[in-house]
Amino acid sequence: MENFKIEVDGDGVALVTFDVPGRSMNTITGAVMREFPQVIEQIKSDPAIKGAVIASGKPTGFCAGADLGEMGTQAGGGQDTRSAEEKLRAQFDSSFTLNRTLRALETCGKPVAIALEGLALGGGLEIALAGHYRVAAKNPKLQLGLPEAKVGLLPGAGGTQRLPRIMGAMKALPLILEGKSMTAEEALANGVVHEVVEPGQTIEAAKTWIKTKGDPVQPWDRKDFKVPGGGPFSPGGSQVFILGNAMLRKQSYGNYPAQLNILKCVFEGLQVPIDAGLRIETRYFLKTMGTPQAKAMIRSLFLSMQELGKGASRPKDVAPYDVKQVAVLGAGMMGAGIAYVQAMAGIKTILIDTTQEAADKGLAHAKGILDKAVGRKKMTQEKADQVLSLITPTTDYALVKGSDLVVEAVFESREIKAEVTKKAEAQIAETAVFGSNTSTLPITGLAKASERPANFIGIHFFSPVDKMGLVEIIMGKETSQETLAKTMDYVLKIRKTPIVVNDSRGFYTSRCFGTFVTEGLEMLTDGIAPAIIDNVGRATGMPRGPLEMNDDVALDLAHKVREATKKDMGDQYVAGPVDALISKMVVDLGRFGRKNGKGFYDYPSDGPKRLWPGLADLAPVKTSDADKALIEEIRTRLLYRQAVEAARCFEEGVVTDPRDADVGAILGWGFAPWTGGPISLIDSVGAKAFVETCDRLTEKYGSRFSPPKLLREMAASGETFYGRFGKAKAA
Amino acid sequence: MADAYIFDAVRTPRGKGKKDGALHEMTALSLATQVLEQLRDRNNLDTSKVDDVVLGCVSPIGEQGADIARTAVLTAEYAETTAGVQVNRFCASGLEACNMAAAKVMTGEADMAIGGGVESMSRVPMGSDGGAWPTDPSSAFKTYFAPQGIGADLIASLYGFSRDDVDAYAVESQKRAARAWEEGRFSKSVFGVKDQLGLTLLDRDEHMRPDATMQSLASLNPSFAAPGELAFDAVVQQRYPQVERVNHVHHAGNSSGIVDGAAGVLFGTREMGEALGLKPRARVKGMASIGSEPSIMLTGPSYVTEKLLKKLGMNVGDIDLYELNEAFAAVVLRMMQALDIPHEKMNVNGGSIAMGHPLGATGAMILGTALDELERTDKETALVTLCVGAGMGTATVIERI
């Protein structure tokens, strides 16, 4: 055996050390699956063994679960035609392997204790739950949880059966459905571990239990076992499911089959003996694996995000660039947020504004975030003070000297940007990077103000900077690969996920996001009732409906952008009813959105926002009934409009890597995560079907849905984006 | 096909469905038994001629389980040869039981049959039978399940009924019920429930609040705002995205009351009636059930009415009296709105808002009420219907002979 080592001590306690060779963290590989039954057989049949302790040989923790790279390639079905009953039975049998193994472990007749020095996640926790006794170390980094649902999967090795039998459905369900982790103390309070000891003591404590108590029977194998809190048809238990079903629909809008299947596993599984429950779980596990959501979510939310988070598209031949000092120009919301994340990453930050008062206000913003963290006991005061001391608010450009990088975050005006670019560039080394945090103005144009356009790059942060994980890096025409590599090192240092795009109006994220909010306005001018637009908008899986999103972004800003675009495009700009609507709202009525309490919604101080009744005069309602067909049509319009824009970005070379497009969409503007991103959406629908739908939508609603040539080519050839443009190595 | 005739209809008064309600100390079986005894004794019935007893019951567990219809046949000392079956069509169970009894007569399966229902909501609480529909994710999720009250509030939101509208309807229901009792309009059907000693325990509906006013109702808090806020509003809005916000207008004062009670209706062929010396009071003209959208749940009555009238070649105006169970005020307001039925023809003697809704029995109770009222006012036809859980509707049209 390569993955397990067994040593039996003088008291007959076998110490099973789980240690997958060649990996920093234990995962459940094919070899682990093959060897585990041998371990169990030896525990069971060796008369010298009275009981066993399973522990990890890794300092990183117990086990991080299944190998998602392997699973990602199996998920989604698609090419694999496993419709034949025999194939499905074989698939069931293979998927049931770990359940069979763990069931053998807990019924081997000898006590088995699990020593958890560090994290046990997914399959790792599921192995631990099959032990009769679990000891965890008082290690603040120790996490116990079943995160499968976060990537569109369900725990398939008994997690949906054992956790509710330990904690009760009411407490276990949120943990499994949301994929949240527990600390050692929380696990102890919930009975998920039996004992918490000092780090380094878990094996000893586990051995002591084997020697002194050592009960080899799981609670659910006892005759008098009752599910804590009762099963689904006990008075308390039924409420858990009646409300749980509704909560799940409220939160998931029916877009996430994994969560629904988890709920079914727990509901059906708790009514039968555990052996049957495990079979039910494996069936739903396979069903879930077969959904396009599982495939797309594993790929985008786990594999791609991990790869991009490690700088997958950084030019390899540039030496690492250690960013120690950065000047941030402009101490508004964005500038202050950037200063905060930099300081958190240990970067000395010069925060510049035109007045000391404004610069100090920026510092105060950062302090506010830190104070909150201290208040919530997430950070010590000492650490907060130290972070804050890294930020120097000033008006003096002389302090910019020595900065490895500059981030310009001033008002979106070409003139002001040009002025500060010149002032800052005069202070920095020729090798330093100048980044502009513009969200709309083309980088190549802004670079004209620079002496060194090769060092000039777009670094587009998202608001609020401290919470949003994405940074969109924009290459200007003259931006060098070296500048890109340096910028990427900076972005990774401040622990954001970078995507790289080429220059275009609105780049990638703002451009595609804009289509979502505008499509909502198109619907409004089509006469669809605003409540339908926003309710269905939310149900697509977008974070908010398009109208309320318009209000949040601010209508006057949208108006300004439209005016600027109109000016830039001249005769080519075709004004439509949406332009008239926004102009009326902003210019005539002064309805700017949430920021002045008047937009498509009213924002009363004493209650939730309500749709503005006057909207019916501006956009008379023609469609006030929503049948299933209309709901489906609105969903399609909102999602496909964004996806077709993302496809155009590929055709124009604005994005070149599907991972950038998908991860950027999900992290940047909250594109429906269940799809895996707009490009995954097209791939899972298939280019041919997608083009057909777009053609239909074009005919009905206009050329904004018209599929680009690239898509028609792909439709004809049967290609996918990930097939044609995929750079990701098979993990 | 034979015609099914109605020979008699009886009901218990409705006791408050709480521990301090008068009928709480009587078993559900006892209520059902007394109904069967009344039908037998009032009509001098040779029970060996009764082929079957169909009783509606919505929570058929505990003392209401194990086929309470057959059990009551035995305790009422009907002939051993009389069968009994319990049925559940949620709130329309009582009417469905009558329709089944009538159908048995029409098809020739039975020459005489009883339809009715029983529910002791104080003893076997609503929902205590569990059920997959709201609990099992496989059904709840797919059907956008929300409790009925949310569906009623959704009806009010969709069709524009304000809190004042539903409260005004409730006040009128109380007034009508009070007047009906004052004038003895229920006396033909209602019998006094006897206690274990044979003493009369309750002879009048116990739930009524004849002094209810718009002001007194205004003080009641909406019942479904909290669960709506928690999750269920969001659920129904996914099915009905045109609703920006669910307007929670229903409360204890404009929704049906929780009560205990039982009822029975005697059906038979003309020939068997003649043989037993019974005078037919009405003929069953038609019956229907439908399914409707389950999330809003309670819009079935207008659809089933349309279906049944079409089948009978009748128009809304051809019906002299309508009885629609007052599960919630908005349900009745919606049916009147949808079919343009004047309030003067609808629930003329009040309904469940005033008198209560013993789930399994109500359908049979209001069939009897309609029959009594046709006779009292010398009118011809009545249509009786109820909204039903999981989105259904059941209806019956009767005409006097």
C-alpha cells in the first residue's frame, strides 16, 4: 500500500497513517479508493488489532476530499452516452464504491477513531464521519465541512446521510446546502467531533478512547436510534422540510440541481435504514453529476478560478516583480478601497488627492473597514493599526517617488486623468507600472498622456474593492508583456483574481454587464410590467433584476455614458426608445436612481423600495400577466443578450481565454453562477442551438442579438469555446 | 343513467375548534355517528337499503383514521351490509363524498347512499397527517408550494382586493350568518349534538362573531406576513413575477374559522325513495372537479363552475343561488369578479368566515344549506363549490323537483 501505513502498538491499537505520495494534501484518488478496503480488511481480520486510529501523515490536514479535476472531466455527461441501463448500473456501482467502503469501516466490528489535526473537507469529512469517534485539534485553521454544493455537486460518500443523523436535519441542511465549514469547537457543539484537544494530541486522545471505551457501533446502527430533531414526518421535522423547500427555492430560484438533490437525499434518506440511504445518495449523486450545471460550475468556480488565482495567463519569461510601494491617485471610494487592500497585503501605500481633507477621508474609509473587522473580532487592534500605518494620505506628488506601481483612480475624465498621469509619471522609475482604474475609457487613448505607453495598463477594480475578488487587467495597444506580468504580480499580491482583456469600449465586464441592464430597459419600453422584469431578472440567477440594478448603478451615470458614446460614435449611434426613457428620467425628472432616492423605484425611509408608480406613464404596460412562456422568454433574453456580447468579445479579440470570460463574468458582475459563465452557457447549450435562438431573437427584438460570425462558424463545425480557445490543461 | 335525488341533509352545529370549544370533548367518531343516526331516525330509514356511506375527512389519522366512515356505520348500528369509505379531496372532501354517493346512485352501484364528512379540528389538528405535497422536495419544489393563506393573499394582490375589501366581505358574512340563525334558516338541517349522557351539548354555531365591524377587524394583524417574509412570498413570486409585493390582507377575521363538525346528505334513486316512503327534495343536475394552478391554489371555483355550467349548457345567470366555501374572503371576491356573480346570489346565509370550516364536512354542510335556502325562497337551482388544496375545484349543481 502506498497511501496508508499501518503500525500496531503494544496495546493492539493500529495507527493507520493516510499519506498520499507526491501531494501536499491528501485527496481521494483512485489508488486511495483501491487501497482503503485493504486497510479495513486488515483491521477486521488481524486478531492482534483491537481497534484503529486513522490519522493524516500530512501537516496540511486530514483530507481535502475528492479530486475535482478528475470529477470535472466526468461531470456533465454530454459526449458520454450512458443512457443504456447497463452502463448506468455500472456507473452506480462504481460511484457507490466509497459508500460501500466506509460502510464496511463502520461495521468492521472494531472501534475506529479518527484523529483530525487539520482540515477535513468533502470526502475527507465523510471518511471521518464513518469513524466511531472523532478527535479534533484546537487548531484555528481546522475546518470541517462539505463544500460540494458550492461547485454544483453533492456529497456522495455518506455526507448527506451521516451528518443529519448526527446533527439533525435542521442544523445539517444549511451546512450541506451552503457548503459552510465548522471550526473544531462548532463541530464539538454539534456532535460532529467528540473531543477537542491541543494540537499534536489527537492521536493520543484517539488511542485512549479505543483503549478505554472503544464502542464499535455507530448510533444509527442501534435499534433505538432516532434522528435528532425527528424525521421528515415528525412534527418538528416536517416544518424543517416544508420551510426548507421554500427557502431553497427563494435562494436558488430552481437554478441549482445539486441543492435540490441534496434536500431529496436527506428527506428520503432519513426515512430508511442507512444502507438504503446511502444507495439513495449515490443515485442523486449520479443524477447531479449528469447536469450541465455540475460540469460548468466545477470548471469555472473551482478549476478555472484556482488556475487564474495562480496567475495562469501571466507571461512566463518575465522575472517576478515584487511590489512594495504603490501610489493611489484619488482617494474616493475606489481609491480608498484599493489603498485598503494594498495595505492588507503589506504594500506601502501613498494615497493622493487634491486636498488633504479628501486624502484623509480616504484613509478614514480604510479605517472604517478595519474597525469593523476589529469589532467582529476578525482582527486584533494591533494588526489593524499596523495595516493603517502603511497608508500615507497626502496631496504631495513628491511622495510618489519610489513607487513600483501607480494606480490612478480619479474621476472618469480624460483631462483630469491626463494631468495626474503626467504628474505621477514624473516621480516614478522608468520600470514602474502606471495603471488606470477606469471602467469605461479606452486605455489606448488614456495612454496618450503617458511618456511610457508600454508601461501603461488598465487595472479595473470593482466596487466595493474590499469585497470584490476580481481585477480586470486591460492591455492597451502599446502595453508590454513585461508590464502585464508586473501588473499580474501586483494583483496576485493583493489576493485578487486577475483576468486579462484587450482594449475596447467598456472592455469586457462593463460592456457585457451593460447589455443586461439595457435589455431590462428594452423590455420596459416593450411594455412588459416592471415587476415581471425584475422578478424574472432575479430568477435568472443574476444578483438583482435589471431595473433595480440600473437604480443601483445610477441612471445619471448611465445617461452620461450614453451621451459620451453618442459623441464618440457620431452618426453611427442609433438612438432608441431606451435613450429617450433614460433622458426623460434623468434630465426631465431628476430621477438618478438609488443615490437620490428616486429611480425606477422609490426608496421610502420607513420601508422597502417600491416601484415608482409614475413609471407606467413613461413606459405604458402592455404585458401584465406572466405565463411560463413569457418567463422563459425573459430569462432567455437577459442571459443570451449577455452571452452573445461575450461571444462578440471573443470575435473581436477583447477576450481570448474562456476562463477569463467565465470567471470574469461571475466575479465581476455576478453573472448567473449556475451557468458557469456566459461562455460555458453557450457551450452547454451548443453553438448551433444558441445561434438558432439568437436568430429568432434578432428577428423579434433587433440586431443586438445577432450572433457574430465566429458563432456561426462554431455552429457549423460543432466546436465549443473551451475546445477552440481553451488553454486550460486537463487537471 | 339514473337520476340521483336528495332526500335529506343534516349537519351538526360547528363548535369552536379549540380545547375550550363545546365539541372538543366529543370524538370525531361520535360526531359522524350522530349524523348517521339523525339521517336514519328522521327518515325512518331501513339502513339495509343504504349501500354505502362516503365521508370526507382531511386528516384521516389517529381517531379519524382507519376508515372512519365504516367505523361510524358500525357505531351508528346501521345494517352490517352498509359499506363505508373515507375520501380526501382536502377542503372539498364533503362535497366530493356527496358527488361520489350521487354517482353511485346514478351508475346503479347503489340505490341509496350517504355522502358527508367529519372533521374534529380541535382533536386532530390540520396538517397532522403530514403528506408528501408540502414536505417532499420532489413535489414542494416543483409545485411552488406555499400555504393556502399565502395563495389567498396572492389572489388579493393579483386581482386588486384591498384589506378594506376583504374585511367588508367578512363583516357581511357575519351579518348574513347572524340573520340566518335569527330567522331559523338553518333549523331544517342543524341538529343538537348530544353528549355522552344524551344531553344536548351544542345546538348553534359557536364560532360566529356577529358584532364584528370594520373597526374591530382592522385591529387584527395579517396572519401570513411572517411566513411570507421568511420564504413563501418569494416562492409564489417566482411563479407570479407580475406581483411586485404580496399584499397580506387575510387574518383570523376574514378567513374561515377552525371548527369541529360533521354532516350527511341522503341520496337515492326515485324508486328506492318511493319504496321507503321518502320525498325527494332535489335532483343532482351535474358534478365536476378540476385541477388548477397549485401555487396560488385557491382559484379553482370559477374554473370548475365554468366547466360544469358548460357541461350542463347553462349560464352563470341560470343559477339562482351560489354557495362557495369562504376559505378566505379573497377566494369569494375573486369568483364573483371572474364570473360576474352578484353578491346577492352568493353565500346568502354567510359562510365559513362566520361559522367555520370543518375541513372534511363543509362541502356536505353547504350543499344542505343551499337546498334549504332554495326551498325557503322557492327557487330552482343552486351551485355549490369549494376551493381545494393543491389547486383544485369541485362543484355540484342541484335543482328542486
